[in-house]
Amino acid sequence: MTLDAVLSRIDQTLPEALARLCDLLRIPSISTDPAFRGDCDRAADWLVADLASLGFAATKRATPGHPMVVAHGGSGGPHFLFYGHYDVQPVDPIDLWNRDPFDPVIEDTPDGPVIRARGASDDKGQLMTFVEACRAWVAVHGTLPGHLTVFLEGEEESGSPSLVPFMRVHAAELSADLALICDTGLFSDGSPAIVTQLRGLAKCEITVQAASRDLHSGSYGGLAANPIHVLTRLLAGLHDDQGRVTLPGFYDGVPEVPDDQRAQWQALAFDHAGYLGDVGLSVPAGEIDRTPLELLWSRPTAEVNGIWGGYTGEGFKTVLPAEAHAKVSFRLVGTQDPSAILDSFRRYLEAGVPADCRVTMGFALGSPASRMAVDHPAFAAARAALTEEWGRPAAFVGAGGSIPIAGYFKSVLGMDAMLLGFARDDDRIHSPNEKYDVESFRKGIRSWARLLARLA
Amino acid sequence: MTLDAVLSRIDQTLPEALARLCDLLRIPSISTDPAFRGDCDRAADWLVADLASLGFAATKRATPGHPMVVAHGGSGGPHFLFYGHYDVQPVDPIDLWNRDPFDPVIEDTPDGPVIRARGASDDKGQLMTFVEACRAWVAVHGTLPGHLTVFLEGEEESGSPSLVPFMRVHAAELSADLALICDTGLFSDGSPAIVTQLRGLAKCEITVQAASRDLHSGSYGGLAANPIHVLTRLLAGLHDDQGRVTLPGFYDGVPEVPDDQRAQWQALAFDHAGYLGDVGLSVPAGEIDRTPLELLWSRPTAEVNGIWGGYTGEGFKTVLPAEAHAKVSFRLVGTQDPSAILDSFRRYLEAGVPADCRVTMGFALGSPASRMAVDHPAFAAARAALTEEWGRPAAFVGAGGSIPIAGYFKSVLGMDAMLLGFARDDDRIHSPNEKYDVESFRKGIRSWARLLARLA
């Protein structure tokens, strides 16, 4: 049984695989901050070298932003393209980390050993599950498991500005029979999961300006407009008292969940109390007439992700600031149009600012929700492979996050995608003290080996 | 005419006086930031040495915070205590300054020469008008102009935590017939002004906490409470659509302006369009049924002076933060009770946070509004001296800002105070590019010389 030989090799060489992952995690490839540009480049170089060592024809490809890694290898059977991203989220608030985010360590916890570092889960640990599966396969068979392309980007955490232009120019090179995307997680009870629907995302930064300079609240308070007040009023008005978003047209294109899907989701018996309890919460927020899984997978949201204005340092400053700012994002579902949503938000803001204030919107970007082609035979193969590895039935689930790449593969390359991954809800991705379970890593590698054996 | 000799000397030695002020301005005595503790100490030393050179028995007096400067000198006639503060506001946003805030320069502008630096107006330039008047007097007469105490603090911009305890301990030493406070300005049309009523101030920092850590809005958005939403809703609810503050009991103790005072204020013909126009605004905000001068001088306010939460750096991070924060202050009038207002605010916040969120209030401090004893003969003397120097009738005015010291002199020492100063509305105090007109400085010094001649 050559698959067994591959699985054994994966288990035997796990320490080396973890050491390689730690090497990659040591590179602080924060794509959103220009200060780390050189590090993003180094991460791409590291991956090119590693893929080349497996027999891939691997290249680093320049873009106006951070480089792409494209690697081709193997032959025979259907052609699969594997996608991951080597960039990571910023690390602030840095003082909440228990250690240097870029000094990875294997840490024992009551729930088993974890890899602790920024990017351990999102997405370096996940993408390396695929690479390590290929490595074990090559070690046992001498060849890659079928015709593969590996496509890794370095701008996923900063909106992927170079991705679509790069795909357009290299459409022939990147087109395969199916894209495999490893940037998602296990279901909250630990069952393996294949994501079949994803929320989209529209986001922007807004600025409210009032006076031409900061004012002393003693000299002007009560007479001069305060842009923080204006901003809080505008943002507070985004939701009604039922938790619904008030923007005109916001719910255009939002479908109700079909009865059969609702039944499947009910069968998952989602433990929302546990899911919220893990992060110190207990009561579902948001629309009051929707179930927790609906809220996460099939309902759109409006969220303020950041707000700032006035004096925010030590002590107190009785200032009336000239400006106040917020970063706002909308999770989208069904056929909601990101541009239409951002336009509606802009009109809402412009209609809501009082005399003497101006509001501007910047950095507006969006991608629609997506729904996978679950009738492609790879989905059944994946369900079987994952069920086998994890000893629990793999589920078709929704996902609350946006992975715009899935939509781009379809819209730009006409290629369907399948999303599976091994992250856990408590991986603290985008938060301080991010981790990835060593067991997610090991069984993740083994899951890919099983799936590639079925697909090859 | 010995007064003429003093006035001439002031004009002749103006360059030296400006050079001395620039020396003091070079010391970055930011009281609110612990990093500048040594600089606050240096500023106190500088003032002690300068006052000693005029014949004052000057001492630096330790407090748990920044030191006090106390100097006694002269003899005969009533005893006046002069108060000023040597600490300055923080300088951020530093990128909006056209030069180093602590590298003072005399700059020509279309409106005449100005001294440009943090603290030029608030309050180093102002306090030095009194010191320079004493210096010229000593040069001409050989003695100080009467029995004087100079009392300078270094914590005015950070809430004066040491002031009342220090006054209590040194009550006998600090008690005089009247306090003279130089921390106010000319009326907006440039007329000299004596402030006879001041708004009080209550302030605090509030924190809304939701989840136990920052969350990914893809994994939790729509289900988990967002503390920024909670904060914006709470702050937006502080005002109704008439601009009135909604806190229960907030208007208890707020008097209507008496008819005779209203008539006086109307006679001032306040140019609110010009006042607002200078800072890029045009429409009075706040309570819609009040006149602009009422809003500034005799109406209470609630203002958010700072707000922060979530991701506020470059780029975008789709985070649901664990916490959101705001700095909030209330300008008070009449007999409004700062503690009662802060209590009402706390109850409002606690009643308004949804399940799973907690709100805490910190750094709560307050001082009530105050009203001066205008029948003290020094007020008539000051009106005459100022009218003579500036060639325009001096007015009794209100002030929107809080100078809690006036209230403390009364409540702790039983001493009345008179507030006069020479700052201009466009001095940008608390803002980038603060300045003080050279003419404010020169005529300010001369005004004190004239007043001291009348009082001595």
C-alpha cells in the first residue's frame, strides 16, 4: 500500500516538517505594512526554493505589490491548482502577545501541542500541509501526485490588489481543472469540513471633517461641530433596533436559506454557546430573528473594524478634533453587489452629515459572495478522504469569512474551487497569540495525501 | 511720570524679553506625559532663577507630581497673588506642525509678528507678561510694585492633581487679598477682557469591553457583539436632535442668563460667523435654541474629545476588537455638580450596554463652574488700566473654558480671583502651530504695569 507508506513517512518526518514551518514563520511577511516589503519578498524566495526542492518548476513573479509564487510539476490525470497565501496579518496590539509573534515555538497546552506564531494557522501552517503532503509523496514515489500547479500570493491580508491583474495576464498558465484552496477550518466540533459557500466583503475607510484645525473645547465647545459626534451618530444609525442594517437596498440579493440546507445545518447541532463562550461571550448579537449559523454563514453584516479621532494618548486633552475616522466592512451573501453596497453607504453618509462637515470614503474595495460547484467529483473524493483521516463524517458547510480568491478563480479563469482546511475556531487568527494545532498540521498533511491519492 | 518710564523701558527691552520667553519655550514641559517629567522640573528651575533675579524669594516646591514655583516679594498695600502655569499641552498630531514645537521663533505674519511654539500663548507667554512687568518696574524703581506672591504650577494641562493638596498645606502662605490669573484672552474683536464667569469641567475615559480577545469578523461577524458599535450607540445617544444633552439631571443647576447680562453680551455684537469662519466653520452646532455667546459662556456641553478602538493603522484589518474607548468631557455652568454629572453618565452607560458587554469609567475628575466677585475694587482698576493700554473699552465677559484654579482659590483659600489675559482666538492653543502675538506680549506687559501702578 503506497498510500500507507506516504502516511507513515508523514508521521515519521513530522519534526522536520515542523522545523520547516517554523523557518517560514520566522519571516514577518506582513503585507499590509510597507515596512515589511522585504520580508514578503523573502517569504516568496523561501517557498520557491522549497517547491523547487520537490521537483516543481518554481518561480517568483513580480507584481506591483508583493510577488506571486507559481510552481508547476507532475503529470497525468486531471490538473489541480493549489492556492494559499504566504502573507500574514499585522500583529498589533503587540503588548497582548505572550511572546515575539515571529519567534515560533511548539508549545504544550492542555489541548495538545500547538505551533505559536503569527501566520501559524493563517495561512502558512495551512499551505505547508499541502507542500508537506507532496514532499512525502515524492519521497515514497519519486514523483509528484499528478499534474499540479502551486499558486501562492502575498497580498491576501491586504485585499489582493495584484491578484486579478496577474490572473488575467497569466490566465492560460493558471487554468486547471479545479482549484484547491487551503485557508479554512474544521467545523467547530472538530469535524472535517468542506466550505461550499462563502460570504463576500466590501470595505472602506471613512473620514468626517469639521473645522480646519483641532480646537480647544473650552473656546469652541457647544458652538463648533465635533466630527466624533457626527461619526458616532452615522455609525450608530447603521443598524436598527432589530440588528438589521439600515442602508437602502442593503438586503437586495440576500436569499433565504433553502429548506434542505437549513435541515443539514440543523443536523450539525452548532454549539453557539460554546463557540461564543470560548471568547467570553454568551448572547448572539446581530439580527434578532436569525439562528446563529444563519448569522455566520448566510446573513450579511455591517461592522466597524476600527475607529479613531481626537486625543487618544495618556492623560486628557480637551480637544475638538478636526477629523474623525473609521474603517467599516460589510460581509456579503447571495448576489449582493459590493459596489452597490458601498455606493449606498456613501449616499447614507453624505445625506447624514450636518452643515459644516464633510465625509469622504477611501480605500473602497469589494468582492461578492460565492457558492461552490459541489457536483464536481473532487467534492465527493474530498468528503471520503477527510472522513477517513479524521474518523468523523466530513460536512459541507458555509463560512462567514471572505476568501475572494474563490470568486476570482470562477470569474476570471472560469475555474471552480474547493475549499478545505484544518484551522480551529480557537486559532486566534488575526489576533494576538495565533496558533495552529500540531494535530491540525499532521492530519492536514495526511488529509492531502489521501485526497491526492484519490484524485491522481 | 514713573509709569511712563516703566512703559518706555518695556518697549526698549522687548527684544530681551522675547529672548527670555524663547528660552522658557525651549523646555518641553508637557505635564500629561511622564516622559517629560525632567523637563517640567527644568522649567520650574528656570522660573525660580528668573524670579530670584528680580528680588523675589523664589523656591521650587516638590509635589507628588510636577513641582510648584512659589515666590514672595515687595511690600506695602494690598497683597496680590499672581497665578500662571508653566506646563504645556502635548504636541500631537506632530505632523501638522510646520516646525519643531519646542524651537520657538519670532515669525512675521500678515497680522504682525508672532512667537511660534507650544506654550507661546498657553501659558508661558501669558505668565511672562506679568514677570516682565515686574522686571521693568524693578529696573525703574529698584523695588517690586507692591506686596506680591507669584504662584506657578506645572500640572494645569493634566488636571492639577497636586494643586488643592498643596494649597491646603500652604494655605497661610498662599492667602492674599486677591488672586490675579493670566490664562485667558482678549475678546474676539481684540478688545481687552476680564473674565467674570467660567465654565467648569467634568471628564473621564470610558471603555466598552465585549469578547475576551480580538476576533476575526469573518468567523464572528454578525454573531459576536462589537464594542465599537456599542460605544458609538452610547455616544450618539448623549444628545437629542435639538442638541440637548440627554443625561437625566444634566440641566439641574443650569441658570438662565439674567436679562441685564444678556443685554451686555448683545452689546458686544459677537461676530460668530467670523469666529467660526476662522476655523473653517459657519453654522453654530449644539443646542438649536441658544445664541452663540450663550452656547460658549453659559450653556453646558458634552463632548467626545477622543475615540479609539480596533485596527487604526495602514491598510485594513477585518477585526472585531475586544475593546473600544473614548475620552468624554462636560463643560459645566451655574451650580451643576461635576460628581453628579459623572454619576449620571455612568448610570446611563451601564443601563445602555447590551448583554455580554461591560463598560468602565476611569480618570473621572471634575471642577464646578465659577463666577467672580466683580465688586472688588481691583476689577474697576483693571478695567481702567486695560482700557487705557488698548485704547478700547475693556469688557466683562464669560469664558467657555475651565480654569479650575479660580474655583479652588475661592473654595480652599477663600480668596477671590480676577482673570485677565491677552491670548487671541487664533492662537491655536492645544493645537499644532500655537502662537502668541508679539503685540499681545508687549501690550500685555504694559497692561500689568498700568494695573500694578493703580493697585500698589
